[in-house]
Amino acid sequence: MSSDVSIRVSGLCKSFPVYDKPHHRLMQMFAAGDAKRRWYREFHALSNIDFEVHRGETVGIVGRNGSGKSTLLQLICGTLAPTLGNVEINGRIAALLELGAGFNPEFTGRENVFLNGTLLGLTRMEIEARFDEIVAFADIGDFIDQPVKSYSSGMYIRLAFAVAINVTPDILIVDEALSVGDEAFQRKCFARIERIRNDGATVLFVSHSAGTVLELCNRAILLDRGELLAIGTPKRVVSHYQKLLYAPDSVAKGIRDKYRRELLEQSGTRAGNVRSDAANIAVQRPEDMPGEDIPDAYFDPGLRSQSELRFESRGGRVVDPHLETPGGQRVNVVRSGAEYVFVYSAEFDKLSAAVRFGMLIKSVSGLELGGAVTSQPLDAIDFVQAGTSVTVRFRFRCLLAPGTYFMNAGIRGRVGEEETFLDRVIDAVLFRVLPDPGRLATGYVDFGVQSQLTLEGEVHD
């Protein structure tokens, strides 16, 4: 294998036996030859996966739950054996899969550092040299000399991560291990991973966060139902993933077929010689990829909120909340920097007083990013008669980072002496902001920050 290639996966397949009844496992053990197969069914977790990861690349693996992402990482790490195919590794691997899986609960933290460090390939001298740094990163104080069975889950994860991350790997493999712990610890973990990446290591990780993949990776891989469907720039692959993620079952098959064709075309395979395993497809280097323009906003019928929650109506009702362009085109996939209009109708079946309307944009985690109301309470509409329908429009400029967001809609009014919601819809609209490779802003919102550098008396904007 070329020294420039860190990971090469060729024709990789992994199947697991599935037993309908527990005693079928025993019957299989005593059966001979082909008779063994009558006692189980095969579940194909991965089918004919082929790709390469070059040294120094950061590659994200995305896909729906059950698509085979974690199985692929375990095969690369060697904790699972492939049914068919090969995995070639060039360099030392540090894997953050199931953190602490090698810990002995009866041993102290100190003893487990040496045990786990040895399992990860460090010598005792190397562990001793790094021990103080490991303990400082874990930040568990005197508990380092207590049995880990007495640790909280947070302490356990801190120590496990601290050991794994101090192996100084050539290849770092991460499987959503950073979704645990508090925000401060997660930030420290990401900072360490970024340092390892900047030192020239290859990073391969699974993440459900489109923002993380777009920010950290120069390549991405899409898996679905154990099949490789796309390899390319993070922007393109994440877009494919999100379209498949929100597609109803009736159209998902067609989308998968389309991605298969695109992958075969990308590999240069001629239609007359197409193999069902889509073999010999390698990850391309960043300089090999063509430039991609950001597409215009559009409406994806498969992109629907599945977490909508409606409050009990108290005289008003939100109807047909949706996003439009200023020209009236309905959209739910939008471009950062462009203007859009959040529209809904408010229908009243009772006389309502002190009426006003509102909207709110939230992140996937529920963080409230911003919104607006149509007026202050003192400037609300005095009365709205029963049978009235009001069209509510909120025009705004989308300054959000690429990713998925939700919108709330609400009608407020006075019931008795108290202002309350006459109707409120949580997660009424789901929309997605397209990736923007030229984006310099960080975080959720682009505040229009302008940078300026002064170098030896020269000003550079």
C-alpha cells in the first residue's frame, strides 16, 4: 500500500446471523455443512464497500441510524473481522468507539490508565511519560487512585477519553464518542482532536452533525442500509444525506438509485460494465474535486417536521405555516444571505382581544436563535371578530450557518386579564440552509463582521 494512503477498504462485507428463537443458535452449532444455514438468517450490515483515505485527510461518515457506520469503524479498527474483503491500515490507530470498554471496574483509575494505554499500543515508559498529562486532561482529582466502579459516568468518560487521545495516533477514529459529557468537556475534546488533525494525522469519524462535518472535513462518505452511496466534498455528501434522511419511504428508493448512478459515473465505470458492488471507488483528494456553485433555494417535499406540537386552541388557529421567497415561491431549502418570508394564516372562531402574532427560529437542539412579534402588547390589535382570517408574514434575511432549523408560529391574545397563546405550533416548519464553502462567519449567525489586518504599517481588509 502506498505510504500516502492511511486506510484502504476493498470489497468489504460484513454479515451477522439472526436467529428467530434462542435455541436455534444451539441447533446451528450441532448441525453439519449446509444444514447450519436453516437455523438462521443473514443480516448484511455492509455490502461491498470500497474507498481510500489519504494521509492527513479528515473524513466524515454520515448516514441514517442502522446504515452500518459503526460497523465500518469497528472493522477498520480490527475489533470485528470482515465476512469478505480487506482493510489495510498504514499507521498507529487510536479509536474512540466505546470509551472505557477496556477498563476493569475493580482497578483504580491509575491502574486502568496503564492497562488501557497498553491495549492501545503504548509502552509502560510512554505511559509514565504521559501520565500527568492524562490525569490533567481527565480532571478527576484524587479519584485517580479510587476504583473506577465508584466513578460517575462523566468521570469514567473523561478518563477513558484522556487515555485514548494521548496515544499520539497516525489515524484517529471517532464514533460519536463526543456526544457525552458537558459542553466544556466536549469543547476540550474537539480542541484536542483539532490539534491531532493539524499535526498531520488522519481523522475518520462518524457524526450526525452536518455542521461538524462541514467544518472539520475535507471529504465525506454516505452510507445507507450498508451500502456506499456517495463520496465527495462534505457539502455535496451532506446535502445527499439530508435529502435521503427526510425523504418518505415512497421516494427514498428512487433517491438511492440516483445516488448509485452518480457514484458509478464518478468512478468512471461504463454502463456496459457496471457491477452491482460499485467497486474500485476511491476517495478523491481536495484538489481533484471540481468547484461547486451553491444552488438556488427550492422546495423538498420530503423535508417535513416530524416533531410538530400544537397547543390547545383558545379562539385562534395557525394554518399552513411555510417559507416563501419574496416572490411567493414556497421553499424549505434556502441559501444563507438571501431574504425569505415566513407565512401563515391565523383563523379565529371566537372574538379575540389584544391580538398579536409571532415567530421563532430554533436549532435542532432547541436553542432559540431569534424571532419576532408583530407588535408590543400596547400596540396589539384591539379586537378580531370570529370568522376572521389574517395572513401573517415575517420577512427576514437568512444569516444562519449551513444546517437544519425549525420555526415556531404563534397567536397571542388576552383571555380575561392575562395575555396567553390563542394557538401555538412548535416545530411548525423544518428548513435547511445550504452549505456555503465561501462562508467566513462562525457559529450559528453571521453578524456581518468585517476583519482588518495591519502588517508593518499596511492595512489589509
